Amino acid sequence: MPEESTIPKPVAYPGTHVQILNPRAKNPVWEDGTCLDAQYKLLSCTGYWSYRVRLDRQSPGGRPLIVSVGNSRVREAAQEA
């Protein structure tokens, strides 16, 4: 495990409202959702955050859409004024 100071801060925390680029979409666009959990994963000498996000929209069958994404595909949603 790397030094605590070398681990980047997560972009999102559980319960925060985020926007993600959905990897399952044919043409990825930023979609709104809620972060369910954030997990740090170590890959050889580098690491990244993995997030599970429940999208605001549902599947055609009415079930919640939950996707897993990495750091580069998640951003904090703009706070509403």
C-alpha cells in the first residue's frame, strides 16, 4: 500500500451527487447520479478510485441503473444555487 499522502483524494464520496460518463452508453454524455461507494484500487505502482454510482434515470424495465466507473469518468455535479 502506498503512503497515505500519495493516495489521491476521491472525486466523490458515498451519498454525494455526481455526474458520470456512462461506459455502457453508445455515445457517452454526462449523466446525473448518486455515489453509492468509493473504493481505492492499487494497480502495480499506481492506483485509482473506483465508484459505484446509481443514476437518476432508471432502466426501461424500471430498475435502478448502477454502474461502476473510474476517476476519469466521474465529476462532482454542479451545486444548485
